[in-house]
Amino acid sequence: MKSEKLKAALILQDGTVFHGNGFGASAISQGELVFNTSMTGYQEALTDPSYGGQILLMTYPLIGNYGINDTDFESKKIHPQGFVVRSCSFDAEHRTCSSYLDDFLKQNNTPGIYGIDTRQIVRRIRNHGVVPSAIATYTDTLDIEKIKKDLESFDYSGVDFVKNACVKKPQVYGKGRKIVLIDYGAKMGIVRELVTRNCEVHVLPATSSAEEVSSLEPEGIMLSNGPGDPAVPTYAHKTIAELGGSCPIFAICLGHQLIAHAYGGSTKKLKFGHRGSNHAVIDILTQKISITTQNHGFAVDKIPDGFDLSHINLNDKTVEGMCNKNKAILSVQYHPEAAPGPHDSKYLFDEFLKMI
Amino acid sequence: MKVLVIGSGPIVIGQSAEFDYSGTQACKALRGEGHVVVLVNSNPATIQTDKETADIIYIEPLTAPVLEKIIETEKPDALVATVGGQTGLNISMQLEKSGVLKKHNVKFLGTDANSIEVAESREKFNNLMKEIGIPILPGKVVSSFEQAKQFADTIGYPLIIRPSFTLGGTGGGTANNAKELEQILEYAFRLSATGEALVEQSALGWGEFEYEVIRDSDGNSQIICNMENIDPMGVHTGESIVVAPSQTLSDADHQVLRNAALKIVDAVGIKGGCNVQFSMNQDTGEFIVIEINPRLSRSSALASKATGYPIAQVATKIALGKKLSDIKNAITGTSASFEPALDYCVIKIPRWPFDKFPKTSRVIGTQMKSTGEVMAIGRTFQEAVNKAIRCLEIKIPKINPDEHLNPATDLRLFAILESFRHGRQVEELYEITKINKWFLRRFEEMVKLEKQLQKNFTKDLLLEAKQSGFSDLQIGSFIGKDELEIRNLRKSYNILPTYKIVDSCAGEFEALTPYYYSVYEGENEAIPIKEKSVIVIGAGPIRIGQGIEFDYCCSHAAFALRELGYKSIMINNNPETVSTDFDSSDRLYFEPLTFEDVMNIVENESPEGVIVQLGGQTSINIADALSKAGAKILGTSIDGIDLAEDRDRFAKLMIELGIPQPENGIAYCESDALIIAAKIGYPVVVRPSYVIAGRAMEIVYNGAELRRYVKEAVELTEKKPILIDKYLDNAIECEVDAISDGKNVFIGGIMEHIEPAGIHSGDANIALPSMRLSDNEKQIITDYTEKIAHGLSIVGLVNIQFVAKEGVIYILEANPRASRTVPFVSKTTDIPLAKLAVHMMVGKPLPNLDPKLNHYAVKSVVFPFLKLIGTDIKLGPEMRSTGETMGIGKTFEMAYFKALLAAGVSLDHDKPAAFISLNDSDKEKVPELAGLLKNLGFKIYGTIGTVGSIEGAITVPKIGRGTPNALELIESGIVNLVINTPTKGGLSHTDGFKMRRASIQNGIPCITSINTVFELLKAIHILRESELELRPFDQYSK
């Protein structure tokens, strides 16, 4: 049950410190502090590899109510460096509940903080952008000055988070049409959607070469989501550029941004990104609106030549999707596999398989 | 385009202020797009019937024939059917089915008639659900008991019965056996518009969830809010405590229901807003759809206020053909196409009228009994719950928890807390209530914190208590300190509230028109308004005696302040209302209306002053404490308020001013009371001091009744005396709404009650101008009003009640605040009293005013008797009506007839037949009454004692003494009007009581005042040959 007198602090690079109660593991870690506005789906978010290198704050204040279950995993472990909530439920009630949030964080050696004004932090991020931060849980005393000092030199702009997030060896799921999923930190949701559509999914490491992919003779290639700056993993740009035109490609989130880089486009860092389950995206061709799950800190700001803008964000008009008819490439910035979030755009998996 | 908008009429249980809010939003949206709005509503206390809201306004009865005539005159191009509740929807469907709309080429805007038909018809809806693969409970639409019985034999009990096309679950119920099934069905068939009812398997104990959906005509749809009923299935969603967003659904569960909601709304073809109700068995994950509302609803109002998303405005724009992607979110300026994200927790608790109806069962179930609701916001569940409890403004009685847990009553939440206090366990309470254990644990934590505070009071615990929403008063009560001691202690610890913004996006974007709620953490987002500002204290939940009229006045205050160059700051907690709309005031605080909560805001904002006159008794009651704590009360001073409210001081003032009062006295104990009553002479009116809407007020006729009253009805103590007044019988009661700037007094109107004195003014039919008062009497009333206004130093509004008897005018009481007749008088005379009062309160002089009164207006009332089984419908000094209607005409008769028609009194029958049963004192009027009835073609029935001497009358035996008797005549529909004046005393086993209940349950008008019926019959007689007069309301005065 409730951790005994675990204290916690959240320290921002600008020196702001929030003191609260700790839960989860007793640990100190650093990361880019980001917020997610989904009101459900904390288990999926915690296990989403795209949060690698980040500290995740949930804007919904009551987290943990339905516990942790055995199915809603997007990967095998927790990826954020820390978890920030207004209140953590130390009991839970759900037919699928097999453990509690607190225990789950402990098992994954992830520190959590609760009992602080999370909204104040969100407003700060909104106004000043995402911020490098540290989260520390402790029982006695904490050397905050040291943490602050460590933060000063903290720089993750050139870090390749992808290599850590992806599989180390190829893995195969399902039976049917052969699809290669290049894993930059893929959510299991992508695999699930393909498998339910009768695909044999070969998950390959992010560093796989075009030859390695082609040698499997896939009917289609999927480029997954993943953490970090899309400009960093240049090996991925190369592979993607070489694969274009070999068979239909469908890319999600980081995969979509990598395509931009591979074909001469570019990305920019957003002030505080899009993280939530409520973003409206319009399909330019059909004018159909989907409410989408999003989790990205970068966006495509220059679409490569030969590509058409296919989807835009209704709110800030950022690029949400591109397509290249000649090369049979389809890419979206958001998460059609949902988990957590709305299922409105799952149809994209069908479209992709139709292209094959 | 000219667009007809149909309102929802008087406030009734199940249909409250939310439709003024949604209708007003719709009008604003329509006019914003350049359309001309024709609005029809019979309720004068609505913002939508203000000249500023719509272009052409009819304050006329909401019946299909009336609407047909208005359509003939106005020739609208289109109609909005979905903003006037079930009333507006049903009338629109009648007009569609009878071909009126087609004939006049009026098209449905938004969700069309076919879609509405599918959504409302159980059979069609269930068939559609089967087609698209959405699970429903096994059920059958039946029109006879035999059909239902057959179904029951295959499915088993319990079964849920729902009549088709009714409001708030009226006539529904749960049957546990064949006998109950037969009883409920008999009632249900009678109330159903189609004579059909749905009999369904029960999902008792499953979780209940609601999804508010918006869909545009391109088929783009989104969820605005999902809500979870804390009370599981078996309690009507309108009767449930509701939390938003859902707390116990995983994302996977939520997406299952979200997908289903979108699929349903798409299949039905909604263009606008829709509410979808689900039930989920949380042990297995299986779910069913219960029903949908293809219109704006109470839930959509709640969802709108809970999220900040203006559902009514967006739905109206969609009805006009706009796409979601083209509409802007008025709160953030970003696109309206998104699903709101909350970073707080919202609790709704219904407000029930059982304090007014002590004899009715407090059990809540599938039929609505609540009149209103409160909404509270917190960052923790407990904080929201505790604040919501405070918003209710109820005294929580000492209860035996076991009497309230199952079946649930209005007090179940308190019974649960009490059970935890007694050490009962979550598991045990779950077995009894089936309330999700996550909620039960939170309630248990509330009690644990209580106990900790009692045991070891520390600064940290105090902060925790405040973050859990406990009030200073509550915390004080745990440790034997008073509210102010805790307040001061708290301040000395620097434990102060901060305010957070409701912005629809969890802080992701900046909010342009925010509203606020209090918390005890971190950053204060409510930076005080720099310009000069004024706080308006709202009226809280709609309840009997404090209804929409007060919200109307508060909204007007906000509008007036804007005109006067002040920033208006509204404090209220009623999610249904216009006053809590995001653009009604410059700043809105969604907060309880206690001294603590209001004073905190005063201290945060430092306004020029606080307006306490418009929020009914709620705001008046905290005025003194606010003033003592340093708030500046605008308008009539605290001393003036006290002078009016303190009977002793007021009585002395009246003597000084030479204004006669009915003989009266104050009793502090039973023997006092008996002595005073004997001295004054029976009958006397008795009531507790400081009351709202005559609560526990009675007329007693002898010492025995007085003793019973003192024993049963009130808590009579040294601190809480009762007031005893001489009851003036056979007198005319009249009242005045006036405004004053402290020097000059303007009388909005002298109104006359059609019923004799002794019936609460809120329940009386009221005429303006007065019909029976002489010019001399009116002059005296005018003089007295001026004297009293000066005597009380009124600045702003005052309502004074008088009785005229044999040329003498007696003062009954003066209320130094807005009354429920202010909107009625303002609409009749075209003088905005509440707005002007606000002008006076900020120091403006009374302008020259010229009321136009070349016409007549009558205010009539509606009662909740149909919903509250077991209550007697006879009227008395205790107010029991929920809402009001207005009739206007060039003649009094026309106005009166229309007011009653709007209130549902319809005497339009092929074979008119009346049953007369009068008490002894009215019996002498039988011949005159019979004459009037015969002239109108009525057959007359009665017992030999009443109608024996009337030629042509049919005499029948008393109830239980033969057949056919009154009950059988009423139930068989032979009689279609019952005139019954009750005998004195509160007995519920009399024949009269049975007759009155029977007529209510059979939907037959039952009139219990002889004056009402005389005036009505005269009006019908005069109007017999003339057409119903219908015109825009501002045309009557010309």
C-alpha cells in the first residue's frame, strides 16, 4: 500500500522546485518535463517508448483509480524517467486490475511525485516551453543544490533515444501478410492492429539497413513511433531513403518525421508539443475529422518534394500527415493505433493494407 | 432566415432552468449568424424571453394549436426543436406529424424529425441498435398487461417499465413481481403519449455512464464529456450523484463506450447535440445502451458547464449547417473540433424538495423527484464532493443509515458517511449499495480525516482537510470551535484558497473567457480584476421557493453592471442556469454560496461591493456575516435587511409608521403559543422565524392543531421562536415589487392574488393590474409602500405583501430583496426592475419611468404532485409549486385563461363533465358554480350532500359506499374536471384527498380554490366565442 513517508521533489532547470510526496521507486532521474492531457490511459502512456528521456506529467489530477492490468501494455517496461501527478490512487477498483500504480513504478525503478500543483507546471510549460527537469524521491534529506547543478549541464538535444527504445533482435508476431515494422520505439498497439488484420509482423531494430529489410521481402513496411529528435538518427534517414518505392510504407509519429528528413524535408521542435487524446485532425481530401491520440514534441515544417500534405491539425495547423503516391508512402504524425485514446483513425491501417 | 425557437415552459421536475440556458445560447448563435429569431415560451422568468435575446417574442402557452397559429402569423422558414427540452421536442413532433410544418414550409434545423422519431420510439431505436450491433437489454414494447406478462414469464423479474415519450421517467418503475408489473403498467399506459410502454430486463447495480456527443451534418462527431453516475443503475440519472469525467473506466472501457456512442449517434443521424446513456457490468465488462436524448438536455447543460465547452452554441451552429471544423471554441479561440480535457473533478448532486413534502416517500428511483442540482469542482474527488454538499444548502438531519442505503433515498450519501463513522466496512456497504468501491473508499477517507482532525488537530491536517473540501464550519464542529476561529487560524497558517481556471483544455491553451473554482494549492490564476468590479451572489440550486426567477435577476445584474461600466463577478453553483454561462458575466466563480466561500472571493477580488438582494434568501442569509467581515454590501444596508427580517423590529416600525398589521405575536414555547393564539383568536397562521418560501408555515384552526404543529412541524426553541399571525379570511392578498434609490420609490406594479389570503404567494394565481382593489385601496398601498421603503431605507428592490379586508390594508411582510414576481412584473410593464435596482445600488438616481399597462397579465403556477406520490395537492401557506407561467391579454379573462392553459389546465372536451365536492364554507356557492358550469355545457356530478339540490346534476354515492363513485368517474375518464375545496386540517385519508390524488394521476385538472374556478369559468364563458389572442408580448401594451 502507501509508501511510508517517501518525500519527493521536482526540480526544473530554471531552479523552480516543487516539493511533494513520493511514490514508486526511491530514485533520482533527469528528463524533459512534458505533459499529457489524456484523462484515461496512464498505463499505456507509461509504457509508451516515445516517452524515453522524458518526465511525464498527467494533467488529469486523479491517476491510478483502476490500477494496472495485464493487457494494456505498449511495451514491457516504463519509459518515462519519472511520473508527476496531482493525486495517486493507492487503491484501485477494476475487474482487470492486477497491481497498483505505486507498485508498478517501484517494479520499474521509476520515481513518482504527487501532491503538487500540476496545473501550475503545465501553465509554465505552456508559456515557456518544455523544460529539462529532475525528479527525486527520498526518505531523509535531499541535496537539491547538487541536482540543480547537474541539471545545468543537462543537454539531450543530440541524444539518440531510439537505440535504447527499440528491439535488439528481430521479432515476429502473427500470421498472414508479411509486414516489416522498423522499431524506433514502437508501441505494441501498432503490432496489435496489424496482427488483428492478419499480418505477419517482423519487428526489426531501428538500425536495420535497407538490405536487411528488403531481404525479408515484405509486402509493406511500417515505420514506428519513437522518442527524441528526428534529426538525430541519421542511419534511419538513410535506410528509409533507400527503401522508398520498394513497397508501400506507412509511418507513424517519429517514423513520419524521419520520412521528412529522409527525403529532404525538415522538422522543428514545438514549444510544448502535442500530448493527449483529444487533438482534431482533418483529412484534406475527404474533409473527415478524426479525434486523435498524439505524442510528439517535433513537427514536420517542410514537406519533402514529391510529397503532398494529407492531414493537418485543426488547431495549430501543423502538418499531421503526408503522402507520396509514386512511392506509395503514407505517413501521419498522430497515433492511429490509439492506446490510449480514440479509435477514429484505425481505418488508416486498412488503407495501408489496401495499398499493398 | 426567420427561425422559430420553442422554449420549455414552466419549471417542472425533470425540466428546469437548463432550457433557458440552452435556448438563450441558441438564440445568440442564431442571431450571431444573422438570422431573425421568433421565440415562444410561457415562462416569463427566462432570459430567452428578453427583448435583448430574441427578435420576436411570444409569451404564450406551449401547445400545438397555439404554435400552429403563431406559425401562420410569423411564417418562419425553420424551426429549432431541440433546445426546449421534452416539451419543445414533443410539440415540434406534433406539428410535424399533423403536417403543419409541411403546409407552411417550415423545415427542421439540425436533427430532423425522422431521427428524433427513431431516438424517441423504443421499438425503432431498439431495432436500429440490433441492426448496428449495439447491445440493448432484452425488452419489449407492450400495450397490454398480457403482453408484458408473457415477456416476464420468459425473462423473469425484476423488470424496468418505461412509458414512451414522457419526461424525467414519469410513470416508470421497477416491478419485482406480476402484481407490481400490473400496477406500474396501468399508470404507465395512461401517461405515455402513445399508450405504450417498454418492459425491460433490469440491469440493477450495473455502472451507469453518460456520453455527451456532438455531430455535424458531415458526420464528424466527438465526445464533449463522459460522466459516471455514482449511484448505480436503478436510480434515474437525474436523481444520481454524478461525477465527471468517469473515474472507474480504464481507457479500454472508455473507448468501447465512446465508439458505441459515436456509432449510435451516426446511425440515428444526429445533427447537433445528443446524450447517450450506457450501463456497464463492471464485473464482466459487458455493456448496453439504455437510451439517447436527441436534443439538448439537463446532462448537456451539466457537461457544458463541467467542461467549459459551449454545447448549445455549437449545436445551434451545426443546426445551421456549419461544420465542426468551421466553428471556434469561444473559451479558447481555438477550433471547436476537439474533445475537452479536464484537469479537475466535477460533482453534481440533485436538490430534492422533500423538505416541502414531508409526507412523500424519500426513496429515489427511476422517476425524477429532484427540482434542481448543484455542481462543484475540485482537484480531488473529496474536495468536489464536500463543496457540492455545501452548495445544496440543506441541513443534514440525524438519520439511521439503514433506512437510506437500499432502497436509496436522497440522504444515501449522508447515510454512507454515517455508516463509516460507525465503523462499517467498504465491502459491507458495497454489498448493500453496489456503489463502486473506489467511490466508497473515498467516502471512507473523508470520515477517516474527520476522525484524525478530532483526535490530533495539526496545521498539516488542516491543510489536508481544506484540500479535501471541508469547510471551516465543518472543521470547527469536529474540534469544538466556530467558523471564524478556524478561519482566523487558517489565515494565520497562511492556508488560503487559490483559484483555478475551467478552460476546456487542461491548461494547454490560454483561456479567453475563463471561469474559476477554488482549491488549496499552488498558483492563484484569478488575478484580481483591476477595473472597478461588483460581485453578484447567485441563488444556488433551483428549489421550491427559490427558482429560476432569482437567476433571472442575477443575470440581469451582470448585464446591468456591464452597462454601468463595472466588471461583474458572478458566484453561483447551479450548472443549469444562464447566470453560470461563460459569457453572462465578466468573471464567474463556480462555488458554494456560504459565508466562507463568498468571503474568500471578496478577499481575492476586493470589489467595490457585493450585491445580496438578487439571489433570494441564500444571499440575504449571509449578508450580515459578509458585512461584519468587511465586505461592502451594496444597496439596502444590513440594518435595513435586519429591520425587515426581524419580526419584532419590523412590528415596531409598522406601529411607528401607522401601518396596520394582522394581530400577531412571537412564541418561544408551546404554552406561549397557546396563550398568544387564544388572545388573537383562531384561525392563526403559524411559521418559524427566518423562513424561505413559507417552509413549515400552516394555518391552524384550534388549540389541538397548534399543539400538533409545535410538536411535529417545527423545532421550537428559545433561539428559534415561531411567529403567530391572525389569519384574515375572505380577504384579498396583494403584493408590490418596488425599487428605490433611497429617496424616491417606484412601484413596478400592485398585484392581486386570485386565491384568498392564506395561500402562499408563490402558489397563487396573480393578476396585474389588480382587479378588485378600489382606487382608494391602491392609493393606500402606494402610500404604505413608500413609507415602508423609506422606513427600511431601501436602496434597490423590495417586495411587500399586503392583505385588503373591508377597506383596511394590512401589511403581512416586506422582503428587502428581489421576489419571484420581479420577472413577471418586468415583462408585463416593460420596465426592467432588477437592472434598475442595480443602477440604484451603485448610486444612480431613480429615473422617470412610465409603465405601460394597457393590458392584463396573469401569473399561474405548476405543481410537482404527479411526481411526488402520496402528497396532497391542496394549497396552503407553504409554497409547493415548482414553476410559473404567464398569460397576457387585452382582457383579464384572456390573460387568465392563457396562463392556466400554459400551466396545463385544459378544459377542451367533447363531453365536458365536472365533479363538484366543496367544503362546508364553500357549499353556499354551489348553485352559482353549477349555473356557470351548466352554461358552459358541463354535466355535473357530485354527492347528494353537495349537488342534491341542483337540477340536472347526477348524484353518486360517497367513496366506498357504492358505485359509480368519484374515483371511478375520474379513473374511467367520464369526469374531466374536478372541483374540490379541501376541508381544514392535514388528514390524508379523506375522500377529498383520494379524489385529488386520483385526478392528478389521471391527468385531469383538479382545482382546489373556489375563486380560481369561478374566475376560470367566467373567462371561458367570455372567451367561448372569441379566438385565442396571440401576439408578440410587447404588442399587448400598445
